[in-house]
Amino acid sequence: MSSPATAPPAPSNLKRIVAASLIGTTIEWYDFFLYGSAAALVFNKLFFPESDPLVGTLLSFLTYAVGFAARPVGALVFGHYGDRLGRKKLLVLSLLLMGGATFAIGLLPTHATIGSAAPVLLTVLRLVQGFALGGEWGGAVLLVSEHGDAERRGFWASWPQTGAPAGQLLATGVLAALTALLSDAAFVSWGWRVPFLLSGVLVVVGLWIRLSVDESPVFKAALERAEARKSEAASRAERMPLVAVLRYHWRDVLIAMGARMAENISYYVITAFILVYATTSAGLSKQSALNAVLIASAVHFAVIPVWGALSDRIGRRPVYLIGAVGVGAWMFPFFALIDAGGFGTLLSAVTVGLVLHGAMYAPQAAFFAEMFATRMRYSGASIGAQFSSVAAGAPAPLIATALLAEYGGATPIALYVIAAALLTVVAIACARETRSQDLGERDGDGDLEAPRRVDAAR
């Protein structure tokens, strides 16, 4: 039985919390993915105009990857203060930083106006985006995970995860509409700025909703126990959650990093690199590629809660393994369908890829939250998720583009994703099943221990 401090909230309150996390993550991912799409479509012309087209795309993706380099720093900073001060305050800050940087990109002068300073400023703003997103993910999924009950945590915690396809859907939809309505010249001249400037409106809405929710009851209860206890161990955990994570949860951090490899790499190959491959190698139009990602992202959004609910029934590990094995097996058919040259086959390739990706992404929120104790959960989940992004999602479009330029075909790119899938399978095989964890801690020095199971026999 749950204690009063950690009792599940009323359904209406939980839905409001889920909505606040979902809207916030949607805005954050909209901002982040918008950059990725623009990097593939126009930034090579606007900020690296003196380069060969494919080299310009590589340079454009390099600034895209820089944002990932800042994500671990954001994970460290936001995780540290999120474990000390609470989830809500840091989520508000991350939204302001991300929205402000994205809005500023929409006002940025191009290379034609200010020369080499343009890509430098673009890179700085991309760093701010990455820093903010590094702190957003952990706080958003924990706010829902720590409000909900163990029985349906996988389902409820998967909803903030739908912010990724929702943001992709929104970013790609706005870009698709603009490319359909504007000529290529108008889009390159000023149309690309519109979706970046729209971020300002979205941030105001997101802040209004996010400020209306309560702090996590699990965090508040853990903070009260630590204050009452004032033990030396608890004080150390409060001052330096990172040190406690690396001491007590280093294995879980490594497992989370390995689990992210296939999920992260496959996603950016399927949604970002595809815009390059479909238009340069398969001979498809930019509009067709955008439309395929747009439709597939809608399907992705719909299946994530389904996979999350399934993880409540059969466990986090089995669902995650379905996704990792499935993505690896799909890579050769994925590129073969795109090479067929039709919109229908392109759409099938991207949709199936994202459905399989959802099997990894959906249980990830609850899975990572259940690995760590409350006073180090923000740090642990964020570090495990974001440090892996430097080796996974950050270079994925860059590596895929370089492989395409070097070998002129998709086979090396497919093998690259398959290798990541194998690494993730090994990581999940080494993980413990976390379904039905109680996110509260034991008495005494529980802040430094893994959460206990609610029903070990289940």
C-alpha cells in the first residue's frame, strides 16, 4: 500500500501533469528537430555557401551534432539541481532556454550578411538548445513517473515520450506546408525563419501549462525524510547527486547508455538523414521526403502509448528487445524500399522503422526512472540518456552522410545501425527487470539504495 506521501494523484490531476509534460517536451523537441530538418534542407546554402553541396550538408550536420555535445552538460547541471531543488523549477528553465535559442535562430543573419560570424552564432545557439534539452527529458519523464502508480507507470510515462514524434510532426508539418506554399527561392530567402519564430508563441503556452502543475510528491517525501534524518550519507547525496549516482548506480548508468544506442541512432537515421538520402540517392523530391516523415511521425505518436502499456503487462525488457532486434532487422529492407523510388515504399520504410523505434522509446521513461533512487534519479536518468547521445544521435546523420559520400550506397549505413542494435541487445540482456518498482525509498539510508519492488511475485 502506498504511503500518504506517495499515494497516486487523482486521475484528473495525473492527466494534467501528463499534459504539462507532453506539451513541454513537444515544444522542446519541435525546436530541436526543426533545426535538424533545416540543417538538411537549407542551412548548407545559408551558412556554408562556399562549400560543395554534400560538403555543405556535412558541415550543416556538424553544427547539428554540436547540440548533442551540450546535452550531457545540461544533464549534469539540470540533474544536479533537479535532485536538490525539485523537478518543476528546472523544467521551466529548460523551456525558456530552448524557446529563446530557437526564436533567436529565426532572427539570425546569414553568411551573405555577416560572413563567417553567421555559422559561429548558429553554433552558439545550437549549444544552448542542446544544453536545455539535456535537462528537459529527465525532468519531464520523472514528473510523470513520480506522480503515477506502479501498475500503469509504463503507459503514463510513455506520454512525455510522444513529445518527440509530436515535435517532429509539428516541425516537419510546418516545413512541409511552407515548402508547398512557397517557391524554393522564397523559402530559402525568408520562409525558413517562420517556424523558428513560431517557437516564441509555443513557449508562452508551454510555460502557462507547466507552471500550473505540482512538484513530484515522491521527491517532496524524499526531501522531507532527508531533512528529518540529516544523516551524513543523505547530506552527501543532497550536495552531490552525481557522485552518489556514479558510486551506487554506475552499472545502471552504463546499461541506460547502451540501451540508448540503437534507439538514438536509428531515430536520427530514419528522420533526419532520410531527408538527404531520399533526395540525393533515391531521386525523390524534398516534399515527398518531408511528407513521409510527417505521416510516419503521426503513426509513431499513436503507437508509443501502446508499447508503454504493453511494458506494464510483460515488462520493460521484452518490449525494449522487440524494438532493438526489429530495428536492426529492418535496416536492409528500409533502404531497399527507399531505393525503389516511390512515395508508397518510402512511407512504408519510414513508418515501420518508427513503429519499431517506438518499442524502445516507449518503455524507456519508466525503465530509466525505475533504475535510480529519488534523490539521484534526475541525475542518473539524465546522465544515462544524454551522455550516450554524444556517441549515438549526435554523429548519426553525420556518419550516415559521410558513409554515403564515401561508398555511394546504403549497405554501410545499414550495418552501422545493426551494430548499434546489437550493442543495445547486450545492454538490455544485462539489465534487471524494473516493472512494478515503488519509486519511494526505504527508511534509513534509502536515498542511496535502488527502489524496492511492490510485488516481487508479479
